[in-house]
Amino acid sequence: MRTTGDRIRHALSFEIIGLLTIVPLGAWAFSMPAHDIGIVGVVSATLATGWNYLYNLLFDHALLKLGKSLEKNLATRILHAILFEVGLLIVLMPFIAWYLGVSLLHALVMDVSFALFYVVYAFVFNWAYDRIFPLQLAQES
């Protein structure tokens, strides 16, 4: 299992790099001011950071309970990323509609677009993170 410090580094670096990427892309794609997308992004990232920590902890515990390895293969990474985004989508859509003053349908389109970006981003980020900061298997014993 990863340490609390490692999980915090993971969650914060994931959100910071994600924000630096999604704010300009979102402003451009939805023809909205970067400031508005930035506020949505910061609030979303704050909620997502807490969810990221909790979700990864729960996911790892579920893998262990199922007798699976904490080393994630391609199928596990895909499942991991999709389930994370589905949970976050449910929480964020009403906030996006309210803050931006758009319909729930428009908020859904925006939220799904952000989620699709983050599914790909989460896969790439987590793969890279595991290569840069590998699990210390010898310390698990």
C-alpha cells in the first residue's frame, strides 16, 4: 500500500497538472471566460482531490480484498479511471449548472467533456506516476 504522504503527493500533483491543462482547453472549447472555467476547475479540483484520496484508498483495499495485486494491469487501470469519473460526474454536474448559469443539459455536456478528458488524463498520469514513484514492495511485508 502507498503511504499517506505518497497518496497526498499523488492527489495534489494530479489536480495541479490537470488544472493547468483543462482551464485553457475548457475556456476555448466552450467559449467561456478562462476565469469562469478556472473557478469551476478549482472547485471541481478541490472536490476531486478529496475524492481522489478516498477513492484510491478504497480501490486498493477492494483489490486486496478480492485477492488481486496492487500492480494494476491495463483492464484495471481502465476500470479505475472510469469509476472515478462516474462518481465525480454525479457530484459536479449540479455545481457547474448553478455556477455558470447554464441548463443541466449544458452542464452535463460540459461535465462529460471534462470527464472524458480526465479519463484519458487519469490513465496517463497514474501510469506515469507508478513509473516515477514505484510501489516499495519490500516494505509491504
